Amino acid sequence: MFFDIVFDPPLLSQLAPRYNIAPTQPVLIVRVESDQARPALVRWGLVPGWARDPETGNRMINARGETVAEKPSFRAAFQRRRCLVPASGFYEWQKTNRSQKQPWHVHRPDDAPFAFAGIWEPWEAADGSAMETCAIITTRANTKMAPIHDRMPVILASEDFGSWLDPGNNQTAALESLLVPCPDGTLVTDRIDTHVNRPSNEGPDCLRAAPETDDVNTSDRSRPRLFEKD
């Protein structure tokens, strides 16, 4: 695997291939605990520790790399609770001449896994119930992504995993220097069917190729469901 993590059997039993993870659903992260990289399932949509309502996280699925170190909702997690969010691909939605946005599947040419830069946060309600949540950090789009969207998730190089995960690393400038677009050529984009537009749809059909059409407006971008709230 592209990083060493220890899966506890109870967690491993909860994992299955996912093709359409939506905000507020569980997402796999990797973080350092007791000097070892360990996985956890947390809710996607960061709820700051000071928030009264967990629904606050519905608006915090992403954190802009340019401001994550200063924004009150994210700065504590950025300083002490950084994580990786493993994935084999992600979706972006592009405005078209039709009523529906056009989804694109973004992945490596060889479909190898990669890791988004993320932050995580524990939260406890007044009644003592607790949850853990996360956000994905975004940056400006690279040349490949720019025709589809003006933002993209930060994809970390494997050699930077250690410094990003290290909870003792408080070198803000060095950490911020990692929050940049991945190099052009890292990713490829496939235009896919709008089946994926419905969050309840799951399975390999979410990657089904789109029917041939000429109404995709590649010069007109709109913010997609996954990375719009950053």
C-alpha cells in the first residue's frame, strides 16, 4: 500500500468500495496516533469544537488552503489535527448548456490511490454524545482542472505524508507550502453520466461514460457539489 496503516478488525469490517461519497457521510481518514499512522471513519463536514449545532459541519466540507491556518473554524485543526483522506478519484461538476451540470471523474492515469490533505476535529454535544469530523483542503485548479472548475483538492505527494501528519510539526509556512495544485500530468478527467448526480446512487454505474454530446461549455465553470463550500 502507498502508506503503512494498521487496520483494526472492527474498522476493516465497515469498509467497502464507495463510488459516491457525499457530505455528512462517513469517510476514511489516516492520522497519527501514538506515533503510528492509523485509519478512522469520520463524518465529512468539519464541526468546530465550539459549535453548538453539528449541522454547522454541512457548510464546512472544504477548507481553502489560502486561509485554513487563520480561519477560526479551521485553525486549531490545522495546527494539531491534520490527516490524509485516501481516494482513488473524485468528481467535479461543470456548467453546461443543459439544465443539469456535467460530472467528471478525476483520477490518476493508472488509477493508483492518492491522498487529499485534510484536517479533523472532535466534537461533543451538551448531552455528552460525540463525533469526529473532517474537511478536505482545496487550492486553485491546475491546468488540467481549470476548464472544469477553478478549485481542486490538495493532493499530497507521498514524500510529504510524514510532515503533514506529524502533530508536532508547527512550521506553518512549511505546511502551507504543501497546499498547492498537484503537477499537470498527475490526473486525467473522464466525462461521465449524470447518474452520479444523485447522492443516493452508488456502485460502479457512477463511473459510466457520458453519452456523446457537443453541449459541454468548457469555458463556463460553476462550483460543484463536492468542492463548492470552501
